[in-house]
Amino acid sequence: RKRNPGQEEFHEAVQEVASDVLPFIANHKDYQGECLLERLTEPDRVITFRVSWVDDEGNVRANRAWRVQFCNAIGPYKGGMRFDETVTESVLKFLGFEQIFKNSLTGLPMGGAKGGSNFNPKGKSDGEVMRFCQSLMTELHRYIGPDKDVPAGDIGVGAREIGYMFGQYRRLSHSFTGAMTGKGISFGGSVGRKEATGYGVVYFMREILHAVDDDIKGKTAVVSGSGNVALYCIEKLVQLGAKPLTVSDSSGFIYDPDGIDEEKLAFLKDLKEVRRGRIEEYAEKFGCTFKEGRPWGVKADLAFPCATQNELNGDEAKSLIDNGLLALAEGANMPCESKAQHLLRKHVLYAPGKASNAGGVAVSGLEQSQNSQRISWSLEEVDKRLQGIMKDIHGKCIEHGKGKGAGDKTDYVRGANIGGFIKVADALQECGVF
Ligand code: NDP
């Protein structure tokens, strides 16, 4: 805390990992004596820079951007870029730190990183977003590359922003390489990337339920968000015969007791991906309830927080548990506040984002593989690999967390923290001290 004053989000993330990894180290001689966790909490480097750009009225504007290159012990740095006014160095350090373990869990050779800017693309014209992205990449291009650091999207960075940034990278580097993922299909993107995080979180939930001899079919689900992760989480739930009851955005949530089906999902995709409208329109169109606030008071078997960090507090977790929740899998990064995490870990099967939302970065890793081989796999091939990866991550959580939770439940948080740590720790030790 003294070393990183005011970085609350980062402290919280480190504390959560340390509470599992430190006791593990204490019981395993092989991992003692090299300050492994302390070394992992210090990023390899943090690059901070100004991004100046010109708005549509001709005014010069200035934002701040960062790239946190946390650890490349097991592969080139990999992690998304986030554009939002809430972005700070602390938020990016928390996300980058988590990314080390998440990327390790996928089994693919990817190090941990994260980046972004306090620029908010909402309400900006395409021209303004393009000029911002080009200006940002004019500085960032020095630090990235297919064997160095491969950024992707995150909140506020979708296909449009990736396209503008990758275009500028191509221009400045005078080459076409897979230096970014989440690219459009026409210029090196992978099929299935858009769907990967949402599908992956549902595949992970399917594994959780199979491990306790249950099935996802027929289960009701409360989902938050209506962005990239939430929409494809809902799509996979519908495909597997579950019944999503809610969807939300920053204005509030809708509760549809009949469940969201394919037709309603098609409306949602048009509303959110094409027209960028508000969620209330769904309630008007399908005659159900819209409420301000968050959806966690709705009774359901399963929960999928897929919007943003700290979107589910202790009281809301209690309400989900009192309503008979079986399991919760995080689609977003750290959506549950620490009190909520504590309660969920104790009372239900609770999968942390670093395990359950790793499908996105896993398919980004597959995009890197396709780019370097100059081939494109089919959607079936990518989906098959994604399902295999989510199953393997679940297996690692079982290996290190089975029977370790309250009431002999699998402790997925412990399983993910230790499962992710071991590979990185082995690599750090074998490469010497630096
Ligand atoms: P999007 O920007 O596509 O969607 C975010 C959604 O969350 C929107 O519906 C947004 O509503 C809503 N939201 C934002 N802030 C709030 C808030 N304060 N209260 C309620 N709702 C809010 O982002 P993604 O779907 O890509 O990402 C969602 C989360 O998943 C993030 O935590 C991200 O880091 C994580 N993640 C994403 C991956 C990916 O592949 N996309 C991979 C792994 C993790 P509105 O439209 O009103 O802003």
C-alpha cells in the first residue's frame, strides 16, 4: 500500500490473489525464497503518455493514456485497451495483474498487460474517435508488436476503435503483422472472437454444473449488462436451453419473466450493437418491467454479472443467495465487491472472472496463432477449441480448489489463483532473477 498510494482497485486485486497464493507458497518449498509474488506485483513497466487530438469544432483536446506491461514470463504481453473516463493507473494495474493469471489459465503462451485512456468515446463522432485513436497509436506503436505486446479491446474499445488503431499501426510500422487482436474479419480477425467471452462464461458454468451432476438446461438466469459479453452470454444460454430473465445498462434493467428468446435477443442486438439505444426500449417493445438500479433482486438459479467492476455489493449477493442461487460466474472483470465475493464464496459455487471470462483472451490467442500461420479457421474449429480451453480451465480450478471451499464445495477462486500462479512462477524461476 505504501508503494502504491491511492491505488485501491490494485490493492484489492493483489489482496485477493495473495490470500490464496501466500498460504500455497508457505506449504510448497519449491516456491519459497525468490519473492515470487512480490516480483509479480511490480509491473515490468508502466508507459504513460499524453494523447492530443482535434475535435469536430477544431479545438485541441488532451487525454492521458497508459500501457501497463505487467509480466511477459510466459509469452508476449497481452490484454485489452479500455477507453472510459473512469480509467486510472490503478484500474489498469488491477486489470493487468489479473490478466497475468487469466492468460496463464488459458494454457496459451500469453503474458499479462492492460492499457487504456480516460477518453470516453460515447457521444463522439466517428471522425473524433478516429483522430483520437490515431494520435494514441502514434505513441503506443513504439511499445507493441506481435512478439512484444498485443493489445485488444475492452470497455469502449470495439471493432471501430481497433480498426482505427490497427490502421495507424500498419501505417507507422510499414508492415502487416498481428500486433492487435479483435480485428475485423476482413483484416486478420478471428471468427468467434466477438462471441468468445460470453459463450465462454456459459461453457464454464456448464462445467460447474456438470461437476455437481446438474445441467444448465432449464435453469433461470439473471444477467447484467447489454454489451459484448452480456449479449453473447444470453445467446449461449438460449442455445443451451436456459432462460435468461434480465438484461441491463447503466440506466437500469429489464425483467422479463417469460425469458429472453431468440427473437428478443435479435431486437437487443440491433438496439445495442447497431442503434446504441437504451435498454428501456426493450420493456416498451415486449411489455415487461424496466427499473432503475441493478437486477440482483430477481430470483434465479444462476447469475452472470457481465457489465463492469463493483456492480454487485454484499446486500445484493445476500439477496441472490436468499433467493436460492446455485452458482455465479463472472463475465465482467471483478464485478463483485469484496463483501459479495466473501458471501458468494461461502454459500454458492462462485467462479471468478479470471477463470470464467477467459474465453475472450483465449480466442484472441487463437487469433494470434492464425495470424502468424497466415490461415483462418472456421467458426466450428474456433468454437471447439474455446470449449476445450474452458473445460481445461475448469479442470485446473478443480485440481487446486476441489473440496477446499465451505461445505467441501469446490473453491473456484483458490483453484484459479493457484492454477494461474504455478505456470508463471515456474517460468520466473527458470529464467533467473531480473
Ligand atoms: P461493453 O462496453 O460492450 O458493455 C458494457 C456494458 O456494461 C454496457 O451494457 C454498459 O451499459 C454496462 N455498464 C457500464 N457501466 C455500467 C454501470 N456503472 N452500471 C451498470 N451497467 C454498466 O463492454 P464488454 O461487454 O466488452 O465488457 C464488460 C465487462 O467484461 C468489463 O468488465 C470487461 O473488462 C469484461 N471483459 C470483457 C471481455 C471482452 O471480450 N469484451 C473479456 C473479458 C472481460 P451502457 O451501454 O449504458 O454504458
